[in-house]
Amino acid sequence: VPLVQSGGGLVEPGGSLGLSCTASGFTFSRYAATWYRQAPGKGRELVATIASATSGTNYGDFVKGRFTITRDNEKNMVFLQMNRLQFEDTAVYYCQVGPYWGQGTQVPVSS
């Protein structure tokens, strides 16, 4: 499986959570890596993306400084650290690298 996600789980509003995505079987460092999410009843939206070589980043407007995307090209991993989570962040989160997608991770934000 080219991309395997881990992390996730129930979190209270205001809490933090980290997601990771591990790549295998292809040259991870060649590609930008992106986190998307899909909330119930809504379309998929971009959360954050990080470039391959420069590690430049871009975030969805709703992130507002709460999330951080990083990558480790030696370990073939991309991470998403999410802080100050809100009810509206409840979604299934997916990593995408090149032509590959992770399996998705549920992130329910609930009190």
C-alpha cells in the first residue's frame, strides 16, 4: 500500500491531534504532499500542502494558523499537527502524494 495513515481519533473542542502518513514503494521526495478532508455531507477540501524540495507550505483559509504540515523525506512521511480543533473540523482526513491516496482517518471533534 503506497500510503498508510495513522493517528486520528476523538478529540474535544480546543484540543490537539496529530496525523501521519507513511509512503512506501515510490520516491516520496519527488512529490508535493497534501492533506485533504471531507466532512459529512460536504465535498473534499484542501487542508494543507507541502512542496517536495523547498518544503514550502500552503493552507486552506479555514486553518487560520491552527494546523501545521511537515514532512520527513528520509522517513518518507508527512505529518499534520492540528491544534485548537473545532466542531467544524470533524471530517475524514486524507493524505495525497503524487497519484496515491491514503485510506482516510476519522477525526471527530466532540465534547
